[in-house]
Amino acid sequence: MTLILGIESSCDETAASVTLDGRQVLSDVIYSQADIHKLYGGVVPEIASRNHITAISFVIDEALKKANVKKENLSAVAVTNGPGLIGALLVGVSAAKGLAYSLSKPLVPVNHIHGHIAANYIASPTLEPPFLCLVASGGHSHILNVKDYGEFEVLGATLDDAAGEAFDKVARVLGLGYPGGPKVSKLAEQGDPNAVSFPRPLNGCDFSFSGVKTAVINYIHKLEQNGQPVPHADIAASFQAAVVDVLTSAVEHAAVKTGAKKIALAGGVASNSFLRTSLSSLAERLGVDFFVPPPTLCTDNGAMISCAGYYNYISGNAAPLNLNAYATLRL
Ligand code: KG4
Ligand code: ZN
């Protein structure tokens, strides 16, 4: 019986979870700071760090309490040590170190992107590598060949903005506020995805979102300068269609290239229903299986870190107590 406490603080969610044997979630406590950061239109790193400090002990205690697990019975303490906001990451890493030291338990580092992928193991208990995974979140957009539980090959990635970052920036110019992804997606339901033809830059498995963001801004400015009405819903729908088309085509390219038999989706943008449907249709067309976690496991959470931590732990990947956090940690 392996009980892992997973701690996540890489951005604006303070989260902790206890899992049993990797895939069974006993508790999953998430304290979101979104309401604080929306006042500023995006995550303010220093404010995020300070709020993590205030919340972390309570969140960890709640996770243990809800799981009905005494900390002395934990097998290990897992924590996100990158990539992410450095000050925010350090709060989780310091808390994990303190706990691991005081309990004499192994300290297990987890790459945040590995965590997002692992959300699929929780949602689909029989899923095993190898599979292809698109991780699309606020800070990352990668297409990965997940060769084994701890072995990844990057097949493609964004050359500039992450998909979620593009959603957040477009939400800001449409006056929708932060976090932008869900708001753009909601507004897009009332718009025509073919109303505006925004660019879809793609090079094999690599892609770019900086251009589509600029195209949206220029499109709005031009209409405003000409005194014409700005069709917000059509712009949201057309932007979303461009992003989803690009991601789907890049995944298709990677799937054909590698002959993948399974395709998985992960990360905050994976809660986008248009993207879920598009990738699910692609998988059907290619005759491969499709996996995606429920939206609550797509955005940042502790359960995914605990699950990834389990696989790191059973393969002996514990860290010494001088473990550091890294803003740009690679998989
Ligand atoms: O994985 P996540 O919680 O944090 C990072 O690791 O970055 O992802 C957050 C990102 C934000 O950019 C947010 O706008 C985006 O995921 N997002 C969405 C949706 N829900 C969250 N983007 C598009 N459609 C959504 N429904
Ligand atoms: Zn994330």
C-alpha cells in the first residue's frame, strides 16, 4: 500500500492530494487564487507566492484529513519543483522538504508537465504507456511521446505563446478578464467559428500562437478605427477554431509520424470542449483510442502530482533535501 502526498504550487493554485497506489485519489484539495489575480488581469507572481505561504499548511492538513491518513503513514512526499513561477514553486518545495525531513520520508520531485500527463492515469485506470499526449496549459504546449511512466520524447511544441496564454491574452482584449480560457470558450458558443479567418501557423509538429493573438488584436483595432461594431462572439469562436485546428493538425502529424495507437490530452486547455471534441474525432478518424481527464483534473491540482510522484517513487527517483525549484525545468 503506497500512500503519496502530492503538493502543487507552481502557479496560482495551492493544492495537495493523497493517492493510494498512484491512481486512487483519497483526497484532492485545491485553493484557487483566481479571484485575487483577476483584479490585475493575470497572475502576479509575488502575490501568488505570498498567498501560497498563507494557504499551504491548511491545504496539506485538509488533504490528509479528507484522506483519513496520518502523515506518519505516508510512503513519500511528492512536490512540483518546476516548471512554473519560481517564488510560487519554492513555497511547495519548502513545505515538502520540511514534511519529508520531519517524518523521515522520501522527498519525490515531480515535473509539472509530467503531473498533467498523469491526470490521465487517474481518469483511465487501465491506461499504460506508450501513448501520444498533447499537454496544453497556460504555460506549456507540447506534443509528447510518452514512452514509459518516466520517459518522454518531445515531438513538437509551441515556438512562442502557450495555448492557454493565447486564450488569456485574447480574453483580455475582448474585455473578458482572467482566467480567460473558460470565458472565451463560453462566448465562442454564441459565435460563428468561420466568421474571421485567423492564421494557423504550423510546421510539422511545431506551432505558434503569437501570430493569431496579434491578428485578433489588429482585427479589433481596425474595426474600432473605422467605427464599426466589434463582433465579440464571432471573434472568440474564430480564434478558438484557429487554435484548435492548429493543435489538432499538429497532433495528427505526430500520430501519423509515430504510428501512435493511443492519443491523450492534458493541461488546463484540455477542459475546452471544442478541443476535446476535435481530438476525439481525430482519434476516431485514425482508429486509435482517445483519453482525456475530466475538466477538474485538467487544470492544476494535487492529485496529478501525487500520481506522477507515485511513478517517480516506485522507480527510485527520490531527491536529497537540498532539492531546488526551477522555473524552466525540462521533462
Ligand atoms: O494547467 P493550468 O491550470 O495551469 C498551467 O499549468 O498553466 O492551465 C491554465 C490555463 C489558463 O491559461 C486557462 O485560460 C486555460 O488553461 N483554460 C482554458 C479553459 N479552461 C482553462 N482554455 C481554453 N478553454 C477552457 N475551457
Ligand atoms: Zn498546469
